Amino acid sequence: MPNLNSTIDFDVKKFFRWWLRELEFLVPEKISQWVFEKQGFIIVRPEGNRLALTYVIAREGGYAASQSGMGAADGQVEPLAILERNASGIAQYKTLLAQDDRLAKANLILRLTGQEAIQKELALPAAAKENLSQVVSYELDRYTPFRAEQVYFAVKPLEGEHEPGQIRVMLVLTPREILDALYEDLTAMGMSPLFVDYEATPNDLEHRYDGYNLLPEGMREKTATAPRLIYTALIATACLLLGAVLVLPVWFEYQTVNDLQEKIDAIEKDAKGVKVLQQEIDAMIDETKLLIAEKSAAPTVADMLNTLSTLMKDDTWAGYLQYSDGHLQIQGESPAASALLGILEDSEMFANARFVSPVTQDKTSGQEHFQITVDVIPAVAPAPSTSSLAIPGGASD
């Protein structure tokens, strides 16, 4: 299972180098030959007091990679000559240049052998990755018998698994006097090496920009400006096209979204007006329902009076009626007040009839004074009511 907490190591320079190689692959061969003057490689290998020259033919879409330090991936390797490191060798090399036009356009590589260079694998703290050359320079006398001022060296990070918190690198170095002497002889012959590497760890000629170089900065061949300008133009064009591909659809979507948003805003404005009207209508409906509920919560006063007139006998009369919160209070006189409770209980309009004060006897008329309260049965679900009805005086049937 992949470790999601691991840090992604993204090399920007390596990415752009890969991109340049892909762009170079797309350039037509005739244009590539016209723009890039250098075609193929001459590998110069020291053999004591002599120099062995081998020509590596460039293949389409890149350069052949060498695994042994001498050959190409497709086998197109051509031995040229073995030159003495003296005046006769200079003359022989000039003769080769005159006889073979390919050699004047080839990149020249000085590839050191085990007699001129050494290599060593090192394990360094991961924090040293940003300044490998500087860190190794400080500790070079610990890793090798040489001090930093005695040698030319290069550090090449190695691929593969590393110990936690460490990185593996390959240190390649050569004594300064050896490389200075070789460079002086090459310069005398008219050779200008593109880079210097070690045959035990050769650079990949197809991806030479990702390799190492033992040659000091001051001795390196100056890069032609024409390929750089063309590369820059290709990169700028590709960036513009990429930007157009990325930006234009987003811009069109942005315009479409803005147009839709304007339409939505107009619709939302109308919808808000409709919502306000709907709220007003709902409020009116609620008020109407409340009024209807208030009106239907209890029978009308006329119905209650009519029912009482029907229930009470002629010898019974009411002198005071009050209706409030669903209760009707009746005060009056009757020959048998207790019988009036049963009569009211049996009606469909009244319930829970009860005396709220003691019944008294009028000695003059012989009638019983009563004060009764009954619950009025609502016609629909009861609703709170604060209305009250008080009828002073009397009513008799």
C-alpha cells in the first residue's frame, strides 16, 4: 500500500529537460539538422600516452545510450583512430577532420578510465540533497585520500531505495593534474569536450543533460545561442497554447455562468415579490380561519337563550346570565332548583351543571334562589375566547 505521508520529490529542471527532448523529437529532421549543428558523438578515451577515438552515431529522436562507455543502444559505433598525444597525433586528427565531415559536427566527450578517475558510493543525510557538492567538498578528505583542492569531482544521486533519512550518491573524481594535462592536449588538437565522465559510470548520451560533468566550469564548451533561442521560442509557444487551452474554456464557462446568474437574479427578484404576496394571502387566510374558529367555538347567544327557554319550565325564571370562556352562569328562582341540574345535563348544548353557591329559600314566595354554572358544548374544536355576555334583569317563559 502506498505511503500517503511521503514527500513528492518533483525536479523542475528534470521535467523541463524531458519536455525539451519531447519537443526536439517533434522537430522535423531537416530542421533539426539545420538548427543543431552538433550531430553524433566522438568519445575520446585515454590509453596512456595515446587517445582512442570512437564515433557514436546519433539515432533519430535522441542519442544512443552507452552501457559500457563505448557503445550505443542500437550498436552504431565506429572506431576512428588511436592518436599520439604529440604533434603527430595533432596532424593525424586534422587529417581525419578533412576526410570525414561528420567529425566537425560531432559532440566530443572525454571518457576517463580507471587509470585517471575513481568512484565511490556514499550514504549522506537527506538534508544534504540541496547542496550535495558543497557537503561532499567539506568532507572529501574523509571519503577519499584527496583534499577538495587536489581533485575535480562530481556527485551523482542514485536511484532506488534509500535508508530513512538518508540518500545514496555516487562520487566520481579525478586528480586535477591528470585532467588538466588531458584538457591541454585536447585543446592543442583543436578538440573542445562537451563533458568529461568516467567509463565505469558513463553518462547516458540520450539524456546527457541529466548526467554529471567532471570538467570545471571554466573549461566547458560554450553552448550555441541558436538552439537556446529556438528552444525558448518553442517553450513560449507551447506555454501560450497550453495557457489558451486551459484559460479559454474557463473564460467561456465564466461568461456563461455570469449570463445565467443575471437571469437567476431577475427570476429571484420576481420570486421574492410572489413570495411576499403569498405570505400576505396566507396571513389573511389564517386570520379568516381564526375568526371562523372563534365564531364556531360556541353556540350563539340567541341559540343558548332559545335552548334555556325551552328547558326551563314556566315556574322557573332566570334573573341573570353571564357567558365567558365556554361557561354559562345562571342566577334565578325555581320551586325545585336541584331538578334544574338534571334538565341542563340532559341537553345537547350544556354539560357539567353545578351549583356555585348554596341554594336559599325565599320565605315570601317559597321559591329557591340558585346560582348554577354549566359548560357550553362547542360546535367545533374549542378556541380561546375572551368575549363575555352579561344580561342584567330577568327572563321567563
